[in-house]
Amino acid sequence: IRQINTQPDSTKAEAAKIEIEKTEEVMSILGQKYIDNKNRTPEEKEAIKAFAPTTLTTYIRCPLQFYFKYIAELKQEKDYTKDIEANDLGSIVHTVLEKLYEPLLNQVITEEIIDQLNNPNDIKKKIVRYLKAQNFVENSYKELIGKNVVTFNICRQIVENVLIKDKDSVPFTIKSVESNPRKVWMEINPNQFIWLQGTIDRVDKLLED
């Protein structure tokens, strides 16, 4: 009689390291997409892409992800199991606040109006609507699980805090929310420049009591 002890191999296989070299081809594609110059035709200038905050943040966080998303333009499959990451918080909060205030453009915002906006159920519905649109949850969503519950509560609390803070500025009028993107150019080399693009979250006009 022999005793044989068996156990699964606890050593983990190392994930293959993916590296994209900055070859002339890669840099040429980057240049065609993002670098403008005086020799381009009007049609070529129209096709130039601008660097948005999300684009730059992606490169800083993960240059490989930047390559896949913006250079190779690989499309990501829908994943309803993904977690809400910290960098998604800003997008969620901005979108919810936009949806809350958008119907009130050019109206005088008072404390009473803000109290009406600060409705937990309405805020929850708008957050869930955004999560569905971004494929964080399926349309048949019932409840969040895991750390997404914590992230959801953080988003809701931030929205409520912004509304409470807005009370300090009443009365005011909202002139625009998430206005059209603005572009500015920046020279990087002689006869070469890039475009930077951003969106103004909200423009208020303060009123005297």
C-alpha cells in the first residue's frame, strides 16, 4: 500500500507580456490621426483628432490601452460584469448632474429647487440609467453586487454634496451644461501642432439677492 499525496500546482503561469514598439509605422499612424501641420489639405485637417482629457488620462494610466483604443482602434466587447473604476466616477457624477440641471436652463435656481433635485430615488434612477448605457449593468438589472455597491453609493453621495454646495450660491441661473467641446492648438515642433479639446461642465450666472 502506497500513500500518494496530490495537490494542484500552486504556481501561476506568468501572463505573456505585451509590448508595442514605437516603430515608424506606429508613429506614422499617430501622426496621421493627431498631428496637424500647414501642409495638410482642408479634408485632412477636418479628420484630425483632438486630445481630450480622457485620451491623455488613458495614455498616462496605460500606454498599451491607449494604443489599442486610439491607434489600433480595437472595439471592446460589451462586458456586463466589469467593475466601476475610480476614473468612471467623474463621468457618472457629471452625467447625473447634467440630467438634473438640464431642464432648468436659464431659470433662477433657488434653495427650494435644489431641495427638489436632491431626491435620492431620482438620483438613483439617473445613475442606473447611465450604468446601463455604459454596459456596466444589463437592462434587466436588479441590484449591484460587490464593490460596485460601494462605488454607487460614493457617486450618489458626491451628487448630493454638489447640490448641497450649490445652495451657497443661490440664487443663480444656469446658462449651459456640458457645452460643445472647445478646441485650442499647441505647437509641438516647427510646423507641427496638436489640438486639445475639452468640455465646460457648467456655466452659471450669479444673481444678487
